[in-house]
Amino acid sequence: LAIYRRQLIERSLEDCLNGSNPRESADQNIDDLDTWWEWAIDVGVKVPLAKPRQGVKNQDLEQEFEKFFLASRHILIGDIRMRYTTFNGREEVVWLLNSNVAKEHLEQNPGSYSDSAKEAAEFLRDKGGWKSEEIENLWLSFITYDELAEAFAVTQAWTWIDRYGQATPVINSDAILVKPYGLKIFWLC
């Protein structure tokens, strides 16, 4: 099961998303819905899209594209997902870079993925109804792949906001190894 290897991968992503700056960390700064949005826009959305490396060439498509790295080796796969549920069970999910707001921003500013995701999150907060007092849970999540560790991981920042407005943030990452048992076994008949 390679529990220790998975734990190292998960911890590196959790620490990366939570951050080392006490003024920006989720567990030190999320107290309510407003502070969740401050963290999500200023840190949560930026971390997965902060470190692009250009010049990675796809031989099949014959074009270059960017890869976004987290915690040094983890490559972002796809998009950042935001989700909420309300006390009455209603749920909404948005993929930030695939939202209309982000697509419009990217058309005008090609390659500015972080700014596009931030603008999409700001739209959800300000005009999308994602700042309702009926919201009970908020998630920001993404998927990564670590080529060196041969592992995929789902990382999510989840915050539960009780009926009194108290927020409880949790950052969790779950990794799965492509080759959990690195041993080569030979069967002799």
C-alpha cells in the first residue's frame, strides 16, 4: 500500500495549499464566509496556477503548452473546481477556468490563467450567489500528477460554516500510486 510514500505526497500538497505564511494560511485565517473568500481568491486559486513552466512540447499535437507545478513536482491536471452546498441540500459546482468569465478573460489575455481563475472566483462571490448566508460547505479542489512519485492526488480545501457563522477549514489530499508495489516479482513454474 506504500502508506508512508502516499502520506509524504499528501502532506506536501496540503502544506503547499495551506501555505507557510501565517498571514495567508487557511487554518490560521478562515473564520467565516468572508475570510474564506479572501483566502480562496488570494491564495487558494493562485497556488495551483502559480508556477507555469513553458516550452513543454506535445509531439502528437506539435505545439507547446504550459504545465503548472505545485509543491515542486506535482503537475496540475485540468482545472480548479469550486463547490458549495447549502443547509437545505442545494449544491452548485463550477470549474473556474471553464467558466464563461474565465474564458472571456483568457480571450483578451491569453496565458493569464491565474488571473482568469481569480476573476471567475470573484464573479462567483460578488454576482454568482456564492456568498449566501445559506451556504454550509465550500470546497476548492484540484487534481495533480507527480511523475517522479508516479502518483495522482486529489487535493481539496473544505470549509464547514455552521449556522452561527463559525468556519472550520480543512485541507486534505488523497494520493494513489500508479505502482503501489515497486517490486518486480517473477513467477517460476
